[in-house]
Amino acid sequence: MSAAASPAHELVRAGDRKSAMHWARLVPYDTGRFPFARVIAEDVFGTGGLEDLHRLLGAARPGRPLTHGDNFEQRGRIAALGDDSRFYAVYHAFVLEVVAPLFAGRISYSRHPTFRVHFPGTGAVSDWHRDADVTGRWDQINVWVPFVDTAGTSTIWVESHYGRGDHAPVPVRYGQALLFDGGALSHGSVRNDTAVTRVSMDLRIAPMPSESPHPDLGILALRPPGLHAPGPPAATNGAGGGMMAAGADPARAPAMG
Ligand SMILES: [Fe+2]
């Protein structure tokens, strides 16, 4: 499949204003100021390029193909980074300097993002789902941030509008963050048939009430009536952990749910 021809890609850039993914945002940021890939490569894997992580592991374990279990094992190594690591200094600065200003600084956000490692030749790292069905939080926006250039089967797939189920890949480059209604739009991934290891993080933000007529940038504006109804209680907290207010001291801020 050609990623460039995918409906979701076109919708993100210019498409149908009545489709929710039209209101998604691809937000550029400076990878020199926020060097996620270099920090993770150096501090977690001791390698130069995350996109070739499968070669590093393949060399260490010759003759054994990489599996779904390897995806989880390696993402666990990233998730083990401490709050005082270089990564979290970059992470909090990124949220405060790149994401929060889009919402006049008034957001809460995941204290810890969720990481994904998706090796070539391995199956989906997340089945089709809506975040709010897991978290019970219908007020949250998903911020999806790859640490390599992604497209086609290495990237996230999202339906174009609520309930359509027409999942299509959304190409996102390193240096871009995709903001979309992951709470209510079905999304996930497919078997990675590219030659690139995808390493990414996703976090959730919740705009706080403000004077703005569009405190959510319009990202949540097209939700059909009824979607804001409370869902079942969150069975797990697998969507990024506790939330904290933008601008709070990460070491001292209380969790916000
Ligand atoms: Fe999700």
C-alpha cells in the first residue's frame, strides 16, 4: 500500500473538514533541542541509530527471528528509564515548550509516556482500539511521537472518522508529533513489513477549561453526541500512567488521575 495515497494522510493535510482526522495536527519540533532518538539510542541501547535496532539484536542472537516478545522486551528497557534520566528532562521540556503552548499552556499530561518498539517482520504492537475504552478518559488527546521516520506498515493507523473503521497509515517523521483524537478514533498498528524498526512514544494530554472558543484546537470538535458519555471504569492504566499539570515540578506534582 502506498502511504502517500492513504485517506488518513490526505485528511491530516488537507482533506474533508467533516472527518475527524482532518482536524488532527502534525506539529513540527526541533530534534536538536529535543533529541529523543539520540538520547534513547545512547542511554538505553548503546547504538547509533534506532531504525537499525533489529540489526543490533539480530547480531546478538543469530539465527533467531525477532518476535512480538522482543518488541515488548525492548520497549521495557526504555520504560525502565528513571525520572531523573536525560530522557525525562527532554520529555518534560518538549511538552512544556512544544505541546502546551498550543493550548495556552493549560493542559495536564502523562507523567510517563507509553513506549513502542516495532521490529520489522513482527505483528501489530497494538490492536484496533480507542484509548477512552481503556482509560475511561474521554477528555484526552493522543500525542504520537516517533523517534524514526515512519510510513506504511511501520507507523500508526487511524480511522478517518468515528466508527468508519477505514484505518489507514499516517506517515509521521522524526521531528513531528501527531495530535489526534485517540480517545474516540479507532487506531492501532499492523505487521511491520518495512525494513525499519519503529521506536515511538505516545502520551495523553487533557486541555483544561479556558477562555478559548476551541480549547481542544478542534481536534475533538466533530465527536458525535453521546461519545462523551462516561465509559466503563478504567480496567488498567496502560495508557501512560498518571497525569500532571503542565508547568508543575515533575518531582513534586501529585498525580491527577
Ligand atoms: Fe491508543
